[in-house]
Amino acid sequence: MAFRSITLDPEISEYIYGGYSSELDLDDIIEITAPSTLEPDQTADMVIRVPVPANATGTYNGYIDMNIDGSENNGYEPQLELYLTVLQQPTDPYVKTFSTKNEDPITIEISSYEYGSNSWLRTPPKDESPSFELSLKYNSRPVDMTLVKTTQTGNVVS
């Protein structure tokens, strides 16, 4: 059996489920750079660039139809799934007011969650680790705080 070259013409398509579409309309701005032909045993890169608008927030569910050798996608043709979630950094600080009658030191524990079950698969170009700026006041006066420990945990997905 002789191997032959194939042609590629990748194209973005959005999933639409029963009239429901993505919150973000990215179809016209997602850029794909890929070779138009692949020779047998050739490896090539495909670059997918998503220039997300500055104030965008929401989800995009779609796929890249590879259009190999001009074949129409009937559900069995190769495609790459795209599930994108865009979150915005909160602009207002989170404030929690509480009272205690105990004069002993108190412990405040703060945690964050990296969004998405597959967020470990790719690191975004702007890799930002969660960070917190903390302050504590007593009767409107700042209180000195001492960081006791920082812990990072993770899960193993099987």
C-alpha cells in the first residue's frame, strides 16, 4: 500500500445544540495557520490564535473541521474540539466582615480553584498563578498579620 499526501483546509465551526449557541461569538476572529498539504510521515504544526476581546466573558463551544482532501464532515472526519471559557478578574475586592470574642490568634484560610476539569492540559500564554492581597482591620485600624504557611494541592484524574 503506497502512502500519499493529503490536503488540509481547517475551518472553524460552532456547536449549536437545539438552538443554543456559545455565549461568545469567536468564529470570525479565531485564526488558524496550518500547512495546506502533508506528505507521508511528515509532521507539521497548526497554530490556533484566539484574540479574545478585552471585556469578553463567557464560553465558546466549537471545533476545527480539518477538511482533509476536501471531505465534508459527516461526523466521522478528523476534527479538533474547542471548549473555551473566558473569565474576568474581579474589579472590586472581596470583603468579609466578621466578629470574634476570642483574644487568641485567629486563623484565616484562603483558597482558589483552577477552573475546568482539563485545565492541567495546557498552560495559557499568560500563566498567572492565583495571588491574594490580604488586609485585616480592627475598628478601622490595620492589624499586623503573619503568613504561617502556603500550600499547593492537586488531583490525579484517571
